[in-house]
Amino acid sequence: MMVLRTFNVNEEKLYKEYKKIMARNNVTVGQDLNQHIAETVKNHTTGNDQFLISQWIDEKDMKAVPAFFSDNKIWKEYADKLTKHEFYELEKKAMELDFVIKDSYKEMEDVRKGVRYG
């Protein structure tokens, strides 16, 4: 269901330039705003609670690791300090993530081809 909303623009010159960019990309302002809203909701619905302090108590196996998209140098420094067992756990998690990424990529490819599951 479409809902009509209005909004303020703080800088008219900036907004006009934005509209030119959107037109050049064959995207309406509404389409761009809808995409931005969807991404914001997707990325923040949970409140990004993956780092709640309660996890340190509730999840006994919670590990402090570098941020996922940290520079590889930081990950290397982290990995160099691990025990053999901790390194094995990191390697196992990396393989699991590789599987998740490949599986998600396959589903994205299928959706682009028009194949749907479930």
C-alpha cells in the first residue's frame, strides 16, 4: 500500500542536484527514499544488538574478535596471538561463514534469474 508523505529539505540547491543525479540514474526520489528506508530498517531493526553487554554473560562462548570488515592486518595480528584451539575455532567459523555467503549468493543469483524457493 502506498502512503503519501511530505518532507523538508534544508538546502534547496543540494536537493536540486540530488534530483538531477536521480534522474540521470533513471531513479525517482521516491524510489531512492524507499530503498534507503528499507536498508535502514534491515540494518537497524534489531538495534544492532550483536554487541550487547548481556552476551558476555548469557553466551559463555562469546569471543571478542576484530570487527568483521577490519583491515586484514588487524585480523592477522589477532590470529597470530591465538592458541591452537582458538585458531581452530576461528578457522571453523570462517568456513561456516564461507558456506553462508556462497549459499546466499546462490539464492541471490536464482532470484535474479526468476527462480524462487518456498
